[in-house]
Amino acid sequence: AQSVTQLDSQVPVFEEAPVELRCNYSSSVSVYLFWYVQYPNQGLQLLLKYLSGSTLVKGINGFEAEFNKSQTSFHLRKPSVHISDTAEYFCAVSHSGGYQKVTFGIGTKLQVIP
Amino acid sequence: DADVTQTPRNRITKTGKRIMLECSQTKGHDRMYWYRQDPGLGLRLIYYSFDVKDINKGEISDGYSVSRQAQAKFSLSLESAIPNQTALYFCATSDSDSFYGYTFGSGTRLTVV
């Protein structure tokens, strides 16, 4: 079985400050990792993904994440946040073969303070 | 038009009523999923379908049923709605040949009173 832990339910940060949203996963097999963003009253949008290759993954809107296999982590970072980044962010994991079932974390609400 | 369309966007229904949520997609994906989102619980899988004849229960299927009418259509039914089924419901799709994550619909906000 696979699982995802998002360590912070809410993260307040001032505008133009850096942010890190933490994610740890558990799986006995190779994984794919994802970050999704959900803006208010909208569906989930794929922010970035790790499938294989370089462990540093760049996504949309200036976000990036680093896959750390030894620490089973996939933390999301942005060097300078904007008001428009206020949203809920979900980390997710799936096995790297076959099934494609994705398990989601409980989400982290990022609140950017002017 | 959106790649994954869910109808209705919002619905209020009474306890005991039968309700259907619909999902259609133009992505050409073969796999479709229904999730529900609750505050503090993230997204939980209700049902998933790998093709028209392959439907499987997810982790919280009790009280729900689904129908895959065509490759592009996947509907979720609540046979007898109860208040703890009040939630935001999402349909998602993926492609078995090239998996790059899910494509989500905009969601249906369901309130059972």
C-alpha cells in the first residue's frame, strides 16, 4: 500500500517570501510523484510531476520540487510567492507501473499575506 | 470546452433521494475515476474504471454506484443520499498508454439536507 503525508495543514507566508510545502510518502515499490494545486472553487490542476530522471522537477508558476528517495520526500518550493499562489496544494503518489491509482495527501493551504 | 466536464456544478438534495452526477471527457482517455473531497481528509477514491467493461470499487464505495456508459462517460449515483455524503465530488481521467497524472473536472458540490 502507498500513502502520503503532508506535514502542514496550513502555511502562511508573506508575499515575495520563499515557501516550502512538505510531503513524505510511503511505498514498497517505485513511485511517481505529483503536486496538484486547487484554487478556490476550482478543480485540481497538475503543478508538476516526477516520473523518472532528474530528481529536481520544475513545474508551472515558478514552482519546483525535489525527489529524495532516501528520505522518501517530495517537497514543493517556490523562491518568491505571489498573492495569486494562495490555494490548496495536494501531494500525490502512484506506483510506477500498471495500475495508475493515485493516493492523495490531505492538502496544505497556502495563504500568502500581502 | 473543458476536457473533463462534470454536471451539475452544484446540487442540493434531500435525504433519501437518488441522485446522479455525470462526467464526460474529450481527452480520449480510457481510464476514469470518481473521488470525493472532504475538508481535512483530502481526496478519497470512490470508484474507478479502466474501460467500459472494467469497473472497480475504491476505498469508500459504500452507498455509491457507477455506470460507464461509453469510454467518454462515467456517472456516479447515490442510491439513497444521506447527509454525510455532502462533499465535493471530482471526476478524473488518465491514459493507460501514457500516464502523466490525472486530468480533473471542475467538481460537483453536493449538499444533502
